[in-house]
Amino acid sequence: MSHVRKPDWLKTRPPAGERFTEIKQSLRERDLHTVCEEANCPNMGECWSGRDGPGTATFMLMGDRCSRGCNFCDVETGGMDPLDEDEPADVADAVVDIGLDYVVLTSVDRDDLPDQGAGHFAETIREIKARDPSVLVECLVPDFQGEERLVRKILDTGPDVFAHNVETVERLQWPIRDRRASYEQSLSVLRQAHRESDVYTKTSLMLGVGEYAHEIYQTLSDLREVGVDVVTFGQYLQPSRSHLEVSEYVHPDAFDIWQRVAEEEFDFAYCASGPMVRSSYRAGELFVEAVHDGEDVETARRRARS
């Protein structure tokens, strides 16, 4: 179906604006990568510029090549480079210089490293918090092959949001994700984050890859069972002809329904859902809107329902 013309609701404007240009220039000067650019995210301009709240930039740590080969992802696989020891400090400097209030840190998978990059990830969080403790940090992490000691390294740094994406329903994990990933392994990472810290937990699902409605419903149930607080839904878009084909272009009305199901039936703290939504879509604005300063997860849920 990927050869069929995209519907009108998937059309976006090229990113532009003074804020967008400022952030892009700062990143280039430091040779830093963002998943926004590497994954050709359609929302760069909107997220980086913000609306009425803080803009969101998503830094991709540990290079722009991944040790895994997921069939939906546009990031290059293999040919891993050594870690840049200056990257944690460089990212922290960029966050302060740009004046970001909310930052998302994510990374490629680095199965080639002894700690799979967990220490590098944790050091970046520490560097940001050391420079400005008021900056809200969301970490969107790999599964670290389910190793609890590595997940704990991230939790110990005190991120404000801990995110890990299950990507799709259980039945479709393969061939959509790399064989080293699994549904249960991802759930175990999210379960640990909920069990061992007070951090908000978050995940994301792509729609339009062949899933059925009852499978999405079951996934939401599984996510709440392990303590996930925030979920996002977005439309899968084929990066190239060599990637997984689109099974369906899901109508915006269906995304609205899934948002209501997530928030009203399953009591997620909030849900971002729409064809162009990605895991980090307007993450800072949505988090600040949904969660008052110092408010715990349960209080935020009760206020959102009132």
C-alpha cells in the first residue's frame, strides 16, 4: 500500500522559523545529532519552536549508526564509532546555551559496548542537571537487553520522564523490530522503571503496520499493568522502499478515539495521539500542561479527569 498517495492529513510544512534556525545552528557547531533529523521527523519545526510553552529538542546520543536493524527505522545500521567522551558535556552546554526548558535524550542501540552505552547516557543526564537542575529531562532509552543493572544506571540520575518504546503490538514485534528486541523485554524495562522510582514512565506505538483494534486495546492494558503513565500514538510512514511497507493510513478520527480510550478507560496521565505524532512530539509542552510542578503521578491523573 506504500505506493498509494498519502492522504491530505499527512501533509506538513517544511520546518522554518528563527527558533528552529537557532537550534539547528547550535547543534551543527557542536557536531551533535538529533533523532528529529536522523529519523526525518515531520514535526521538527513545530517541536523545536514550541507554541505557547517550552520547545522540545531530542538529542540522539552515541553516534548516528545503530547496532540493530529494525525494519521501520531510517537510522543507519552497523559501522559503529567509538563513543565521544565530550558528548555529554557538549549536549549539556547546548541545552543551556539554547535555553531549553525540556530536553529529550535518546540514543541508537549500542549492543557492541560492555554497558550498551548506559553509562554514557547517564553521564549526559548528570551533566545537564549539574548545569541547570530546573531543566526537565526525558530519557528515551533502548532496552539494554533487559539488564536491570543498566536500567538502574539511568534511573539513579533522576530523570523527570523515563521512556522506552514498545513500538507495536505483541504479534508484530518481528519483523517490525530487530530480533534482539521483544515485547516482554520492553515491558520489563518499563516495569522496572515504575517499580524502582517515582519517575513518569512513557511509551509509544506506531499505527498502520497491520495491527488490529483488539491488539491495541490489549497493549494499553499491558502497559497500564506494568505502570506506564504516558502513551503516544502516531502513523507509521515508510522511510524508503527498502523499509517495511505501510499497511494502512489511519484516519485522524481513529487517533482521537484511541486518545480517549487511553485517557478515559485506562487512566493514562495523558496521551498524545495523531497521524503526525511521534514519541517526543511536543513533549515539553504536553508534560507541562498535564503535570503541575511537584505533582505526583496519581494527583496528575485525578486532575486530568476532573
